[in-house]
Amino acid sequence: MLLRKKYFMSEVVELSVVIPCLNEVETLGICINKSLKSIEKLNVNAEVIVADNGSTDGSLDIAKKYGAKIVNVKNKGYGSALINGIQKAEGKYIIMADADNSYDFSVLDIFYKKLLEGYDLVQGCRFPIGGGKIEKNAMPLSHKYFGNPFLSFISKLFFSLPFNDVYCGFRGFDREKFLKLNHFSRGMVFAIENLIKFKVANFKCAEIPITLHK
């Protein structure tokens, strides 16, 4: 399958799917394949980017096999991988999700369509409070009942974030607006910084329910 449809110089890439990766050989191909099928269903000019953070297990071979655009990121960290991948992306919109197949790339369309409604950032929610679902054993109990809910509560309290799951890594946003916000977090704090900066900048944000898979 071709990664993206052929397009003329006057046309733009509508969507970049950015997948941070560090040794995910068992599941990366599944995520890329689901992304390609979603792109085909949406019928838009799009690309899949694997932002690789130094994989040594054959993940890059999988990415090449499926025709993904590979961005090699030397500086370690979740945030580093994503920031570099987004900077090298061509799409008007970014949808990001992890490479471990815990997020279902088959539902990229619900994020994309929400962005087309005029939202600048669309955040996934895995918790029932936001309509989401966590499959059995998909999340450690300490994260499910304490860590994530507590951090989400604190973020609401201090930054008035309209999100019930601030650490969900499945989200979409406007790339141009992202680049204007100068993200600096190189580790997992990137997940919260991203939401705070979009909210503080008064960009239009939304939350949609998703399922977290084991």
C-alpha cells in the first residue's frame, strides 16, 4: 500500500500521523498498518512518521517496510521524539499516539473530523468520567486510580484544563499553532505541557472518549 496519495504541488498534506518509537518491533507494524487504512478511509493526503529514539530491535526495518517517513531523534525522551517528529512533519494537522498498540489507530478519523470542526486540539480520554474505557490489565492500578486522576485534578485546579485524562498520548492538534508555542519538555511532562500551552493560548480544545487496549 502506498503511504500517501500522489498530490500536485498546489495541494497540501492534510494530516501527519506521528508515532514516537523506541524498540517497538512487535507492535509498530500494526500501528502503521492501521494508520494507512484510516488514511485510505479518510481519502486525504497524509503521511505516517516514525519518530525513532534509537531503536535497536528492528523497528526501523518495520517502518521502512510499510513506507513510513523515519525521523531519527538523538536526544532521548518522549517529548524529544514527538517535538522532532512534528517539526519534520508536513501535515496541517498532527495526530499522535504510542507505538505499543495500546491506542487504536483505526479511529484516527474521529480525531481528524473533530479537528475539521474547528478545534485546535483534540484530546483522548481513557477514563469513564470522560466516556472512555480501560480494558482489563491495560493500565497499572496505581496509574488508573491514583496517578492519572490526581494529575488531571491538579491540572484542572491550577490551569483550568478541560480534560479528564491529561496523560493520554492519543491526541490531535493544529501543527502551525503547536510550533508557535515553543514546547520545551523532553520527557513525559511534554504530555501536560502540550495541553497547558494550548489552553493558556486560548485555542479551542475538545476531549473525546477512547479505549485503552492492553
